Amino acid sequence: MDPEKIMNGLSKEIMTALKAMEKSKTPEEKLMHSETVKNLCDSLGVFLNLMNEMAPYDDDGEPIPF
């Protein structure tokens, strides 16, 4: 399994759930979609934390090239 593909898939699912939540009419539907978004964000956080542990940011004093 490629972690980058998983993270991209989770991001797409989060956006889809947010759009569905925006279109929902009842509080029950909004709650269901918000719980889905929370769970997906928690899952994405697992991969982001893993990436941070694998390749921690090393500040060598050079500015970020944006």
C-alpha cells in the first residue's frame, strides 16, 4: 500500500463528505456527515503523524522557498 495514495484518497473522501454535509437538510444528516468527516480526519492524522516521525523537519536555518 502506498501511503501517498491512501492520504490522497482520504482527502478526496473528506471533501466529498463536506460537500454532502453542506447539502444535507436535517440535523441528523449533518451529524452523520460530521462524524464521517471527523473519522476521516482522524485517519488522515495517523498518516501525517507517521510521516512526521519518519522524516522529521530539520530546520537548518534556510528559508522555505515559497
